[in-house]
Amino acid sequence: MAVAERGRRWLPWAVAVLCLLPRLPGLDSPLLGNGHAWRQSLTAMMARNFARHGHRLAWAEVDMVAWDEHGIRRVPGYTDAEFPLYPWLVAQVYRVTGPELWVARLCSALCGVAICLCLFFLGRELWGDWAGAVAAGFFGLSPLAVFYTRAVLPEPLMYACAVCAVWQLVVWAQGDARARRALVVALVALTVAAMLKLTSLHLLVPAVVAGWLAAGRQAPRRAGCWLLVVVPVLATVAWYAWAYHLGQTYFSHFPILGSRAARGGLVNWDLWRKGVESFYPRFVFTVLILVGNITGWAVALLALGRVRDRREWVVWAWLGITLAQMVVLAGATISHFYYNLAFVLPLSLVIGRGASRWDKPRLRWMATVLALIGPVLTIAGPLVPSWYDVTGGEVAAARAANRLTAPDELIYTLSFGPQMLYEADRRGDFMLAQNDKLNPLAVRQAAAVGFALFATGRADLLGKPAGAALAAELARWPLVAHGPGWAVWDLRSGNKR
């Protein structure tokens, strides 16, 4: 197969449009629903706070406050986040548009387009235009990729850097006139990706393979090979040392440095050993349906065969290490679906290779249609539409809390995360909406230290046995706003019944 077919100049534009269109609907919808709204709202808080309180990249700030019965502590909410380049860049756009949520989502969507374009150029570099177009099309239409590359998360930028790094590694391994520039771009992209997310350090494996291909047995003597390993690791260690300091000094919210929560939730070997939480059916469903989109696996099998270009080993190494990562991060694989995009990227390239390896146009088209019809079948399932659901009661309660408070007042929410704080545009804290977390004493303590309101969009929990004590406590405070499924109580001094 020819390394690159340069004639079809319109193809990158077609790829960009194809990938952008499914990411545009609903850009202005609230961050309240089932689609990892917790992490999205925290990232959106950072962007808004960068825009309002100074564009200091090293000082990520959330709207959470640390407090106990003795009072409010650790304000402002500087936190131990991953390298906050994504919300910082969004905040630069906010200078022109203001802190509008659709702007953040559009920035993510454009990162998704960049991912698809890099996949196209990488596939074209190895197997030609057809392979690149199918790889970009499969990723661009995959419901998993569509949702998470329009979400307010650092993942779209991180994965754009990741695929750009691998593309440039493949170019560098060729050893032609483009090699020096490709090495610099790959080094920068790989370093940024690793700082954005620790899991991106898996890119060191394809980097080492590319270095071996570029330098052969002299790899240890080539500065470029060492730089691709040393610089990303040192930069990542330096950033997370600073992030740990921020978390210890101000507000620790992200379990990014091997906390028990991270080990128990993301790396959980009990899932494999005991099959708890219906793990095996959920894992098979995730890999078969959400990652491979059913028919993608069939086309990927067509890619198996003799390696014609030695640089293909970079992609195969990338595929192997991301597969291993899915196995290790078992908890993330079945719950935090955006981690699976790391595997979807090289899988898309393999699918592109499988669809393009046929000389007869009819067979090529059959394989291409088979690959791209899978995402359509996945969209028709019951899971994907639920990601876009918005909890209307939480939206109403949050907006009521905004109307009833001054900008410097604190609110306390009953929710599954800090989403209501973002929607209300107020600082505060939340009581986790789980049966064993409904603590009425926390409401009294919040009132005592100066919280203005208690708001929830999950009033249904108060009518259950686990919420009876909390409901009794809230009955002692004035109900100042309510509607179907939501309510707001006034906790300010002197208002207690």
C-alpha cells in the first residue's frame, strides 16, 4: 500500500465536517445528568474561575469550600487538579464571549475534530487516504467519542495531544527530512498529554518503539530517544508534586496520587477475581458495544496480516498497551467510560487498515460500510441517550438558589456531586445523595457556620425511610422555593422555625 495518497485535498475538510456535526447539538444544555457531570462541573468551575480571578495556570480553583463545625476553612478553593491547561485555554476564549457553557463544549468539540484529523493523517501516512478516512470516520461517529469529545473535560485535549504525538512519532521513525520537526512536535504533545492525565504515560511504549525504529541498535545513544521518555516523566512528576502541595494547603478534591478511592474505584482487582458488581457482563458490553461498536471488531480482524511498513509497529504497540490499560483500570473501564477512548484511538486505525487492504473497490466499500454502521447501531441502544439526560429538578433548584442569594453567600446541596453549585454559580458544598450519607446534623452545622441555603433536586429521597431524619430536620427551616421534585430551604441566622 502506498505510504500516502496526496491527491485528494478535500478529504481532510470532509473529515472535519463529518466529525464536527454530531458534536454540535445541545452545546448549551446544563451540566446536570448522567454523563459524568461531577467531573464536568469541576472542570467548568476551573475555567470560570480562571476567567474571573486571574489567568494563573498553576492555580486551578473550584467552587467548593472546606469546612467543619468550627467554621469555613481554606478559601479560595485552589485544588490538586491534573494540569489544568484545558480549562485555562477555555478561559482565554471566555475573555471574548464571557463564561458561557456552550463555549467550553465547542472547544471540546474542536479538540474532537483535531483528533479525527490527526487520525486521518496518521492513517494516510501508513496505509493511504482510505485507511485514514475510515479511521477518522469510525472515531468521529462513535457515540462514546462523540459524547466525551464534546464534554467539559480535559480528555478531548489530552487525546488530541496523544494521537498527534503518535502521528509525529511515525513520521520521525521514517527518518526523512521531516524527522527533526516531527520529534519536537511529538515531544511537546506527549509531554502535555502526560501532564493532562497520568494514564497518558502509556504513550511512552509507542515512543520507545518509534525510537528503536528511528535509531536501531544505537537507540540508547540517540538524544531524541531519551528525551521522549525523560522529559514527559520529569514534567509530570513536577506538576503533580505542585498539585499535591495545593491539595494539602487549600482544598483536596481529586484522588490523583494513588489514594484509596483511586485504587478502589479505578484499579480494582476484585472485579476480575470475584466478578463483583456484575463485572464480566459489564466489561463485555463496554468492550463489544461501546468500544468496538459491534461491527468495528469484525473489520479490525480484517487488518490482521503481514506488516508491510515497519512503522506499523508503533500503532500495534499503542493498541497493545491501551488494551493492557483497560484490563488494569477495570473499574474505570466499566464506569468512567472516557478512559476507554485511549483504546478506541488505535483501534480506529486498525479498522482503517482492515477496510483499506482490499484492492477491489467493492470489497473496500463493503468493509467501510460495515465499520461505520456500527456506531449507528450503538446509538440505537438504551444507554447512550441517557448520557444526555438533564435532571430538571436540579436545574430549577440551582437557579432558584442563585436568585435567592448574593454572590458571596454559600449554598449546601443534596446531589450526586458539585453540579448544582456550578449551575447556581455559588460557592459551597454538597451532601452526597446516597442513603448512608443523608445526615441531618450536617444541615445544622452548615447553618451554624454561615451557609445561606440548602437546595436539592432530589426531594424524592426525603420521602424514603433513609431520608426521614433529614426531612424532619429540614422541616425546621423555612421552605423558600419548591417545585416538582425540588426544594430550597433558608438556613440563614434568625430564620429557623
